[in-house]
Amino acid sequence: MGLDIVHFLSSTVQLERVLALLGPSVAQDRLHAGVLAYHLGLVGKQHSLMVVLLGGTGAGKSTLLNRLMGREISATSFLRTFTTGAVAAKSPQQQVPEGFLAEEHQAIVDLPAQGEGGALLVATLDATPWPRLILVDTPDVDGDKPEHRSEADKAFRYADAVIFLVTPEKYQMTELTPYYRMAGNYALPALFVMNKAEQREMVEDYLGILEENGHKSPRLFAVARDDAGYAPPVEQSLKSMRQALEALEASADWENGLVQRAKHLVDRVKGHLKGLDDQRMAADRLSAKLQELVQPQQKMDVSPLLRDFKVQMRNNSVLYLTSATRIMDWGKSLAKKGRSLLLSQWRHPQPPASGGESDGSQAEILEPPLSKSLREQFIAAQNSMENVLLGDPYGKKWITQSELAYQATKLPVEDAKQIYQTQMDRLQQWMNQRRDATPRDTEILMKLLRLLPGGKKLIKWTEAAPWLMIVILVTHGAFFGHWDVPLIGGYYLFNFLAQRFSDEVKKRARQANSDIEADFVDLNLQQVRRIVQWINQQVPSHQMIEQLRRAVEDLSRIVYGQPENAL
Amino acid sequence: MTMALAELVKQIAEITESAVPQSFEEDAPVPGLDMLESQNDEECYFIGLIGGKDVGKSALVNALVGQEITQRIGYGKGTETVIAYVHQSRQAEVAQKLEKIAPGQYTIITHDQADLTRQALLDLPDIDSIHEEHVKLTGQMLRHMLFPLWLQSVEKYADAKPRQLLQKVAEGNVPENFLFCLNKADQLLAREGQEQLEKLRQDYAARIQSLLKLKAPPRVWMISALQPEVLDLPQLRRVLAKQKSVPNVRQARQAAMRQRHLNVVRWADGLNLPGRLARLEELKRRAEQVFDQSLGAELLNRRIPDLLEDPAHRARLVDAAMDQRMMRWPMIGAVQMLLRLPLSLPLRLVFQARRRGVAGSKALVKQHLALGDMADCLKGAIVQLQQKDISIYNLYGQSRMGGEFCAAQAAQLQTQLSEAMELHKEQLLGHLLKRDRLIYALGRWLLTWGAAAWFMLLQPVMEVMLRDSWRAAARHIPLLVVQAISVPVLLSNLVFVAIWLVVLWVAVRWRVHKRVDRLVCRQGGSIKQPAAQAPLRAVVENWLAGLQAPIEQARRHMACLVEQVEALRQATAESQK
């Protein structure tokens, strides 16, 4: 098939780059992308075939390598999990392809070598039996050290050909099964060796297992255990294995194998992408939900705090002084006094205020209700935000993942109190300014009155106005004839309306209310923003995901032919 | 105790929302609790060979027994079933047991060695091959096996799979009950010599030691199943050729049980139960403080006194007492009836009572402790607590910020308070109307009927009789009687009697009023805390305590669990000595 290797390679490299940015959660994908890029980079180039030995502990990988090369290259021991890193053997003319294992290649002089985790040890021999091959010994795939397993896995993925090594005790091991299948899928030339073979039946049984795992006619060789009276048939002997190695070359299907690898990679990344999409969606959903929580639950109202001040201000206002409301208030206060006089005999003597309580509790009790309400509402808002997060499986996961960072996003509760304090200070300032100033309506009226003839006298008599009105009303008709009722009614209507419209205190209170509300919403918004920021740290951004999607889409188009609508 | 341990684990897992320890999972390969708890000393115990494919389990069984009882196959599936080597007298017992564990998957081979009656040697399938059913069967058997024999080969001893299984089993059994054998040692001996063999033994022992965190490396038997006469095998045979004594088996059981206990204790330690308990205690303290400050202070210092001070409440008491009192007075009852209506209006004005001066207890309580108001107060307190610990969210019902909970609690407080007030009223009334003597009744008759008779008839008649000679009087009296039922005299007399009755009514009311006053505020109680407050205070305090109930409940549960874990730890430590 006409495969555009250059395009294939570049999109794989791009995918690897994006995966690298996404951090440790996709480390495995990144490794696979790196492997694919390595293999693609070598397509069409002359290079030595890297043949990797793969098997369990004690299968005799190092021993077989030494035996094949005829030299002690990799150190062997009866102690298990002895080899700790990959060891390659090459002749001076050969080159280990650059980027193999994505590790440092260290040349070694002292043989035999035990291997070194995280590096490829390269032994350069004077001559090797197979000038086209480089044999690589690896750590075990089934031992008790996880780092050995990952090292062996990596070596397998970078390999150009593989030799599976088992023993009678281990040929049924489950750890190798996935590798058998992968070798078949990836068109990886594979040789199978049963070391320490004792019986023909075992070798045949192994053959059966290989066939079950997709190897139709595996090239299986047997090495008999030293003391066993079993000699493998010629076609399974070590000698024919040497010949097989001689003839070993990259499969004709190699490129297809690479496409298979890419397909697996694409499928894996798409699976991850789905997870990332889900997380991203959860993050967006949570952010949206949090935004809904910024409105205060209760209305703020400072007007009770301004009641005394309002009464005070009223006494300066001409409109009030000349209004009937004043008479009514006077009557009301009289009634109040009478009532309290009446009630006083019902009351118990009040207990004297006790001074023995602790200061802390006193302070808490003395906290102004509005400030307390603000604080409580802010706490409530924070709690409901937390509840929203905890109510979502992803949110819960993130919180357990980075508890500390999450706790740091919480704003101190005292900030809510601060809002109240600031607004109250402003209000106080305003009150101080206005306390001694003449109300605006009075000023205007005074000016108007002064324009009238005898205005100054009128000003002096303004306070008596309501009483005069009452006199006029009571002596109905004596002064203005039948016009007195509509006249006085009109006057009071005007007075009432004017008072309503020029109520400065009410206006100021309304402004203070909306200011407090706005500040509170601001504070909540700030809190939400901090949490959203924290959420965004937990999940890659849209852009990142989109980039990954594009990269994987690109690769998918190459290996699957056409773009999939599913994405 | 078995149930108690499993139950304890379940409860801890539930309260901490964490998973149970591995050894308590459904099919964990550890000795089952029922087996460990068994008191039947005559029961067979199992020694089973646990090992990977082709390590030589069957060969070792044969070597131990001294005859070929199970087939050695190095290829294919190998041993697929349990092969039990038991004394002939125990065949039925073991068969029954195995039938329960692995129906149809066992073979029993009998012997007649008298000193091996209670021991059953088992050959088992491998634990690491591609045949999953083998692994499952061995896992099943491990649940009933007190003495596993871990068999590894020179080649396989560092494999990950047996290691994982050993770790799992060790969670519920002690290493003292294990035997560790390394088979095929002869291969190495032939090649490398005795010295290296010792090195290998040390390597394997060190691996087991680090895995099981032992103080000293365990004994590893280096054997060769195919050569029963060399290395450690003869010794091993001697060890296994004699059954363990009853006390030994019992001890092994206890040790395994202790291991399970220890496992639970360690798991519980990892969950930091005391820390959780401390947090709950802190939360409780805090809750007490918050409730006392934000609700208790408000209720006890302001609302309750206000409620009792409410003139409407007093008027209600006085009215009720008056109603009762008036029943005893002749004639004045009518005045009471007549005066009630005109009086209700001014009373309403003065007391601002919504309904006819005498509002019901419920209405009064509602007026002073509005539902929404209380619920908000409570909500505020809970929100403050939540700030301290978000888990409060779970304790107070799942509703968001305990909204429903608050409303329900506030309603409950209202009902309880009005009930208490009603009760209090009844008590007061009972107190007020307690005594009624004949002399009082006589006085009442005199003051009412007597007065009426006196003013309307007796007084004018007697006046005439005293003023005039009795003859003139005799003439006058009928006249007077006639006059007395004339309209103007009747009217004026009636008006006077009415005034008299009203005065009496006022006097009675005043007295009742005074007595109520005295009873309500000065009876027994100090001036700071009037007696009437006591029952209401009790209600409020009860209610406040009730608010903490969910926390208290959780705390008590946690404390109980901590105690049990502690007891378990102590028991384990003691039995270790």
C-alpha cells in the first residue's frame, strides 16, 4: 500500500510532542508514540536488526546470548532477577540505531555486564556471528521487580525481531501471552526457544500454546537441559537456530505492522481522549454550576440602621415641619407613652445586666446582624460550592488528588465582614457630612420663600403651619370659605409627594444595599474564579485536548484511510 | 466473636467510607474465620502444597509419602484437582469437606499410618499458569488450609505471582505456620556446589523476609523431590511424618487468628479512627458552643423572657383564671359575660394581641419565635459548623445546608414550647383554684345575693321598721314593697346593684391579677430567673441538646469502634505474650 512515510512520521512525532505536554497520565501512550516514531524513522534506511531476548526469570536469556555469541557478554547467575538492564552486543562495524530504547547508550569494556536500569549497555566485540543483527539481552518480564518488567516491555517494543525464551516450568506463563499476540500483529519476526527442555511432549505443548496465540508455524527451537536424556530433532536444534538467525530479516509486512502499531496507538489515545473530554466537560459543568452560586440568598437591607438618622434628618426638613405627618407622629408618640405607662405595671423588674460572661462570646453576640448575615452567607456560598464539587465524581477525585491546592483557593471568611465594614464606613462618612447640612428640599424651599414678600417671617412661622391648618379645618369656612378643604388637601398632597421624592436617606440606603450586594457578588465571583482556576489546573485545557485530537485525527486518517465521523 | 470481627470491619468500612481489608474480601485466599474459630480439636488439618507450574509439587508429595500417589506431569495442564492423602478413618470427613469447597474436583487417597490421623496432605493445581480454574481452586483451598507449604523451584523463586499470593495469604496467617521449600536444588548443587546453594537459600529467605517484614529470615528447606535422600528432604519428611499435636494446631489457629486481628488493627490504624473521633469530639464541642451562642443565648436571654413578659400571655392567664373564678360567684358571671365584649377592644389595643386579647399558646409562641426566623438562626449555626467540618453535611441529612432539617427543628421547638406553656398554664390555674372553703362560699353569697336582697328590700324595710313605730311600719311595709316594684325604684336599685356588682368584679379581677402576678414571677424563683421560665428553659435546653444528637450519635458510634479496636489490639498484644 502506498504509505506516505514522511507524513506518517511527522504526524506521529507531532502526537508524541502533544502527549509529552499532557504529563504522566499518558506516559504509556507517549512511550508507544515514541516507539512508532523510532521505527518510522528507520524505514527505508540500512540498519542492523535489533533482536531482543524476552523471557521470565531464570529462563536463561543471558546464558543463551552468551552461548550464541560464544562469549561472556551478559553476566549470569543462579540468583534470580540478576540482569537489571538491557545489554547489546555488536561488532565494530555495526551501529545501534539512534534513539533505540530512548535511553543513553553506554559502551562497556568490562565483560560480562549485568546491565543497568535506564541505560543500554553496548558491548563492542571484535566480531559477531551475524553481521546484520545486534542481540539484546533484557531483564525478566515476570519477576518481583516492576522496573525490570517495564524495561523488558520497552525493549520488546523497540525491537526489530524477538527471541522468546521459555523453560518447561514457564512455557505456560501468562505474562508472555500478550507479547506473542503483539509479535504476530506487528509483523515482528519471532523465534521461540524452549530452554532446559526435558521431553518432546513439552515442546509440542508449547507449540500448541503458540498456535493458540496466533503463530501458525512458529520457528521453535529447543535446548535440552544438560542432564536430561532428551535431544531435540535437527530442525529444532541450536544449530538450526543459528541458521535461522543467519536468515533472519525484517518481515515483508513490517510496514503493515507499523500501521497496526499506529492503529493501536490511535485507539488507545482515542480512549484517553474520551476520558479527557469527560473530565473537561465535568470541569466546564462544574464551573457553570459554580457561577450560579454567586447571588446572595437574602436581600441586604441597611435601612434599619439608618432609622434614627432618618428621624434626625427629618427634623431639619421644612417639608416635614410643615406637614400633617408631624402632628400624626406627635399623636403616635403620645399614644406610645400612654401605652408604656399602662404596661409598666405588667412588667417584672428587669434583671440587672450580668457582666460575668466571657469576652469572646460577648463579641460574637455583639456582631452586627448584617455583618453576621454576610459572613454566614459567604460561608454558605463556599459550602455550597464545595458541595457542588463533592457531588461530582470528578470533583471529588480532584479534591482528594490535590487537597492542599484546593484548600488554598478558599478566600478567608473575614473578607465578607470587610465588605460590611467598608460600606458602613462610607455610610458613616456620608451621615457625618449630612448631619449638620440643611436638607436639599429645605434649601430650595427657603430660597423660594425668601423671594416672596415677607418671606423671612414666613420662615419663622413655618413650624406653626400644621397647627394653623388644624385651626382652619376645625373652624371650617371661617377663613377661606368652602375652599379651605381642597386648599389644605392640595397642600398636604404636595407636601407628601415632595417628601417622598426628596427622601435622601432612603435613596442612600438603597444605594448602600445595592453596593453591598454588588460587593458580595464580586467576592463570590472571585471565589468562584479561584476554584475554576484550580479546576483548570486539574484538567488539560480545551486547546490542549483539541491539539491532541487533531494530532490523533491526523494519524488516524493515515492509518485508517478516512476521517472517522465518530470523533 | 467471628461475627463480631466481621461486623466490626463492616461498620468501620461503612463509617469511614473505605474498602474492607483484602483479607475480608469475598474470596480472599486466607484461612476463613469459621475455621479459625473452630473448637473441634479432632478435625483434620490440611497441609497443602502451593507452588507454580512444574515446580514439582506432585513429585514432592510422592517423595513425602514414599509412593507414587499422584502423577507427575511436566507439560499440559498438570495436576488439575485436589489430591488428598488422608488416614482411612478420615476419608468420609475429608470428602465431605472437600465436596463443599470444590465439588467433584478432588481425589482422596488413604493410608493407615496411625500417627497421621488428623493430618491431610494436599497436592494442588498450580498458581501461575494460563489455566485460570487452577488458580481459583487453589485460592478456594487456601481458605481452609492452616499450613500452606510454599514450594518454589530454583528457577522460579523470584516470580511476581507467587509473591503476590504469599503476601495476600500472610494477611490472615502467620509465617510460623508456613513452610518454605526450594525444589530442584540438586541441579544447582551439581553445578555450583554447596556454598552457592547456601547463598541461594539466603537470597530466597531474604526476599521472603522483606516481603513479610519479618525480624529474621525464615527457614528455607532446600530439597530435591527426585532425590529424597539428599539435602533437607529427609528432615522435612521427618517433620511431616508426625502429625502436629492438638495444642500445636490450636496454637497455630490462635496465631492465625491473631494475625487477622492484627491485620484489622493495622487497617484501622491506617484509617486513623482516633483522629476521626477527635475531630467529631471537636465538632461536638464546637457545635455546643455555636448552638449555645447563636441560639441558646438568643432564646434563653431574649425570646423566652419576652414571651413570658408579653402582656397578652399574662392577660390570657388572668382571663382563664377569671373564667374559673366566676363560676363560683353567683351573679357576677353575668357581669363577666357582659363586660368581656366591651373590654376586649381596649385589651387588644394595649396588648397588641392578634386575637381577642387571649391568644392561644401556639399563636403567642409563633409571634415571638417566628418559624422562618428560628430556621434561619439554626441554619446560620449549622453553616458555621460546616465551615469547621464539611462532614456535617452528611450528619444533618443530605439536604443542602440542612434547610429541611432546620425548618423541622424550628417547628418542633414551637410545638414543644407551646405545649410547655399550656402545661404551665394548667398548673398555675390548678394552683390558683386550689382552695375553696365553705366560709368563702358563704361570703360570696352574702356579697351577691345578700347585697341584692339587702339593697332592694331589706334595707328600706328595716329602715322603716326602725324609724317608725311598728304599727306605722306595718302600714308602711306593704307600701314599700309596692314601691319597690315600681319602675323608678326598680331602675335605680338595679343600677346600683349593677354598680355594686361591677365593683365586686373589679375587686375580684384585681385580686386574681395580683395572685397570678405573684405566682408567675415570685413564686419560688429568684428575681433573675422567674419560676415561670423554668419549664420553658428546660424545653429549650432539651431542644438544643437534641440538635447535637446527630453529631453525638456519630461520635458515640466512632468511640465504640475505637474502643473495640483498642480492645482487639490489647487482646492481640496479650496473646502474643
